[in-house]
Amino acid sequence: TVILWDYPAEIGNIEAHTADGTPVPIQVLDNGKRHFHNAYATLLMRVKVPAFGYQTVILKQKECVNPAVFNLPPINGRRQDTFGDQNMVLENEYIRAEFDAQTCTMVSLIDKESNTELLPAGDRSCGQFRLVHENPRFGHSAWTRGPVEKIDNINLGNRVRVSAYNRQPLVGTISYDVPFMRSSMSVTIRLYAGSRTLDFETRVNWLEVG
């Protein structure tokens, strides 16, 4: 990951290569964020670095061979946008993970090397969050866990709002927010190129008492 500060040109038209001219895959993760009076962008690159060594990466603007030609529709032309509710997929060369579009729970996980489905048929208990309520009859404290009174499935029992979904080549991302009781939770699921695992980044705004 590289933080690029105060870059004056178009960040979406950037390319990277090593000192010997080898192209480096690059993906813009964040752009337009500010720290006081400075703007910065977060870039993800996939580059080989020798053990106990370093690698030089050069950033530059892509050369514009043919200027873009925009064919604008007539003023009275018809425009139609189509939005579906298909499941979301994160996939790389090793695994393929599919998530339910409404609940963001995982419904399929395939090992692509063996072409094996790793989730039992009909099992939707993966990739979800649960809130466990404890029975306080033993007067337990924060250091003592009491007997389970009930379990609430946060993903299935609340409104899940997807805020971001992309399938870029270096890292695919699904982000969603879900309120529960008086609290809320933000989750980002990432699958990096070359990785055999899914990364879950979870932030909980806990506003419950007791």
C-alpha cells in the first residue's frame, strides 16, 4: 500500500513500473481524502521485493494515444438504468466467495484448485455476526461469562445496507452497515489477489448498557 500526497494530475490515469520498466499492477483504493491542507490517495500495488532488499516503483501518467470521443445522446433521447439484486462475488485465482445480496452472509465458498464447494448445501451460517445475550442470574461481571439466554443473528434480523462493492483485480471489496438495537456495525470484506483467505474488518459502535 502506498500513500500518494498532493498528486496534481488525474489519479485514475496513473500507471506504475519498476526501474527496469516492468509494469506493476496498481489499484486506487481511496482518493480525494484530506489531512489538514494536504490531499492524498491510497494506492495498492503488487510488486516483488527481494529478501532484505528494496524495490523502486515509478509512477507516471498514461500516454493518451487517442483522445476520448464522447457520443452524447440527443436531448430527448431515452435513458434507462437497470439495477439488479444479484448476489455479490469476490474471486481470485484460488477461491470464489459468494455473498447474499440482502444479508451479506456467505452462501458459497469454492476452492478453485480442487473445484470443491467448502460450505454444506443450504448452510448460510458463515460470514455472519451474532449477538449473544447472557442470563445474569449468577451476577456475572465483564470477566465472567454467564449462561446463554438467547442469540440474535445480526445479519438476518436487521436491515443490511451495502455501501460499496467492487471486483478490482488486486483486491475485491464488499462493505456494508447494519444497525442493531441502539448500536451499529460497519463491515468490510476484502479478497486480495494471491490470497487464500478473506479479510474481515469490523467496527462496532456499541451503545448498549448492561
